[in-house]
Amino acid sequence: MLEATIFVLCGLGLLAFGADRFVDGALSLSVRFGISPMIVGVVVVGFATSAPELLVSTIAALESHPNLSIGNAIGSNIANIGLVLGVTALVFPLQIKSSLLKLEFPIMLAGLLLSTLLMLDLSIGLFDGIALLGGLLFLLSMMVFLNGNAEDDSFDDGELSISTQEKEVRVWRAFFLFLAGLALLLIGSEMLVKGAVSLAKYFGATDVFIGLTIVAVGTSLPELAASLASALKKATDLAIGNIIGSNLFNALGVVAMPALFHPFSVDKTILLRDVGVMWFLTLLLLLAIIINRKKGKLDRLPGLIFLLSFIFYQITLFFG
């Protein structure tokens, strides 16, 4: 029990410290290269924090458990909106920019739609996997191209007055912070999940309860830590971009992974229940953005609704 408690506390500490360094590095890279924080959030932060899902999906595919890959990807998307975005909005209201409805959100919807359509026949083959990866590359390229690398006044940090050597030092420092923070996030989440599972077993929790709660949430801990750190630093573009990028990567990249090894069937329950909940939360988020766009922020009420929806889903899974 003492060892499990130490793992939980150390995991929480690493998550907090790593998220802070990770976000600092991502923001510095955004400034150094003059790239929109939203694009950095989608392409870099969103994909990086989805590393646990990709790892779980790859291992599951290699061990001939493809439905675990699908469940992991869909479950993570549900957790990203219900848990991650819900908790983040409760802690710090998130700013909504006009481009979110015009560009980033529609591209995420297109990715989710492609993934769902290819699952409708209850099978995912090699062609489907290639189509999913192709769709991922296309949608990302479109997002970067349309958003562009347009420089903003917010990127002006006086770099014109510093030497080229100093700029290079700052770039390498940003890369180091980013990679070191990511490593700490992944190690911290692994330690926290391991400790939490041990504690749950100590108190007599069943494997079903552990799988549907601790493990399900565990792979979303990097997204949660990174989004909270971004919100607290008032880098809300990074926080929202993290969710959009992670959901896009999960729906296309993570779902495609098992199909690259061998074709597999999709459990009808996953399609009807879990994919349905994913779309419910996605459309709920869209509605919340539309309703709150005049205020320009996603405040605590939508965050509470997202979180309560996620809790209700978890309870339904447990008792179902």
C-alpha cells in the first residue's frame, strides 16, 4: 500500500511538473517559428499527448486484440471532451476564436465522420487503414495551409535585437523543454495509473471497475495535464488545439493502427454505444461554442455539463 501511494504521489508530481515544462516548450516553439498556438496545439501538442493511446493501440494490435484499440481511441475522445475539456473549463474559462468554428472544428468533424463511416460495415481492413492515415495527412495539411504561418503581434518578443546564436540557443532550449516535459508526462501518467490500480485492488475493486475508470482515464492524463497547464498560463488556444488534435489523431491514426497488421471486425456495441456517445459530446461541444461565441469564451457551465456527461457515461458502463 505504501509503494502504491508513493507511485500515485510521484505520478501526480511528475504530471504537474512535466505539463508545465511541456507547455512552456510548446509556447516557445510557437514564438520561435511564428506559428499559431492553435496549430501548435493541434499538430504538435495534440499528437504528442496521444502517444499513450498510440502505444496501447499498437500493443493491442500486435497481441490480436484490435477492439481494444478501437475502444481505447473512442474512449479517449470521449474523455478528452467530457473529462479534459470539462475540468479545464471549470478551472479557467477558455477563449473562443472565430477561426475555431470556421476551420479547426470542421476539420475535426471531417476526421470523425470519415472514421465513423468506415466503421459502419463493422469491419476495418487494410484499405480502410490506409484511407484513415491518408485522411489524417490530408486534413492536417489543409489545416496548416489554411491557417498558415501568419505572424502575429503576439509573436514579437524582441528577437530582432538578439543575435543568431542566442536565437539558436532559445530554439534548442524550447525543444528540450518540450521533449523533457513530454517524457515526464508519459512517465507520470504511467506511475499514477500503476499506483491507482494497486490501491484499487487493495481496497477490493474489481478488474471491471479498474478497467472502466482508472485505465480509461489514464491514457487521457497527458491531455488533461497539458490542457490545465495551458489554461493556467492563459494559452487557451493551446488547450483547445490539444483536444482537437488529439481527437483527430485518435479517430484516424489510432483506429488505423490495428488495420495495418490485419483486418478485423468492429464490435457492434462499440459502434452503437461508444461512437454514439463520442458524437453526442462532440455535437454538445459544437452547440456550446455556437451559444457562447458572442461572449468569446467557454465558461464553467458548459464545462460542468461536459464533466457530468462523462461521469454519467462511466456509471452507465460500470452498471451496464
